Amino acid sequence: MIASDAEMEELKREQKLSQSQKQQQRELREAFMSRKVAPEAVERINNAVRIAAQNGHHHLQVITFPSNYCSDGGRRINIADPEWPTSLTGFAKDAFEFYDEQLRPLGYRLRAEIVSFPGGMPGEVALSLVW
């Protein structure tokens, strides 16, 4: 009986932890979906690009997010579909629109790639500014 009570307490702790993690994931997703590009983004990007270029780099990773935040789970990005930007949602979509309006005319390119494959499935997406 004592072992059974201990097992029940352990199950309750695990369930509480799982619920807490799910709530945290929901909050992170909501924050990502509602976030917008900050007004000072151009200045911050210029500074970061200057530092990266001075160090001999030709790209700068600007955003990472879970592939399940894409409308297709990251499939278009994973297969390098030219229409991959249409799968972006939330902050990633806002960031792409900012890039398209403000940075593409300056000669920058934007690269999207899946950078992790947990369990063989697309995990994290990275958007990188390329010059």
C-alpha cells in the first residue's frame, strides 16, 4: 500500500510538471504569434551585420523558432520550396515582411533552413540574413 501511495504521488508530480510545461509552451507560442518587429530593428541589424562582416562572416542568424509554428510544420522550408515564406506565421511572418520591405532593397537575402531534426522530424527553423 505504501508503494502504491508513493507511485500515485509520483504520477501526480509528473502530471503537474507536464501541465506546467504545456502551459509554458502555449504562452511562448502566444508571445511569438503576437510579437512584432521593433522600430529600432534597422539600427540593431546594421550593428549586428557590421560586427559579423568585420569578423569575416557573410550571414547572420536572426530568428529561430519551432517548425510547428509554420503552417505546414516546416515542410516547405525543409524541401527548399520557393514559396516557403507563405508558410510563416506570427513573428516570423512579420519579420519576413520587414525583410521584404526594408532589407531586400538593400541587397540582403534571407535564408530559411531547418537546423535540428529531433526524432528525424523537423525541429527548429533558423532565418538568416545573407550578404
